[in-house]
Amino acid sequence: MPYEVNGQSIECDDHGYLVNIEDWSEAVAQAIAADEGLALSDRAWEIIHYLRDEYINNGGNQPNERHMVKHFSSAWGEKIDAKALYEHFPRGPAKQASKVGGLPETKRKGGY
């Protein structure tokens, strides 16, 4: 079922991932997050933008949680663990944040 954003219908696949990455905007992200039952904090946005940057500017890279923990421990200036990421994306930070970020579904094992 497509997402309705600002009077436009945004196409998604059967799992709710955008069909066209170019359709993404922060308004679309808000619609996907609402569908997922999420409220997006500043840190959630940082996670989303990091994943988008990695995918778009690093050859389709989709970091796993271990790499995300390492990156955000450095970026946030504090030692974190995966639990800190799950606070923002309880169904799996790598998969759920990618979904909200308009990225393709990762084919790694695990997640939802």
C-alpha cells in the first residue's frame, strides 16, 4: 500500500520499502516512521542520514549494527552499544532506519 504524503502517492513494495529511492524526503520519512509507530528524535535523524549517505555515496553500502555502533560511538563522543541504537529503531536499527530512510531492504540475515 503506498504512502500518502502531501497529496502524492509514494509507491512502496510489499514490505513498505520505497520502490524508488528518489521519492524520499523528510516528509516521506515521517510518513514511514508513523506507519512503523516511531517518533523520530534528533539522533534517529542522524542514524537515517548516516545510512543514506553510506548507501548513496559509498557504493550501496548498508552498514550492519556493529559498524553503526562504532561510527556513532565516535560521532556522539560516547561509548554506546547496539541497545542505544535500538532505542530509536526497536525493530533493528540497520533495517528499520534504512526503511525510514527510503533505502532498499537489506538482504542480510536477521531483522524483521
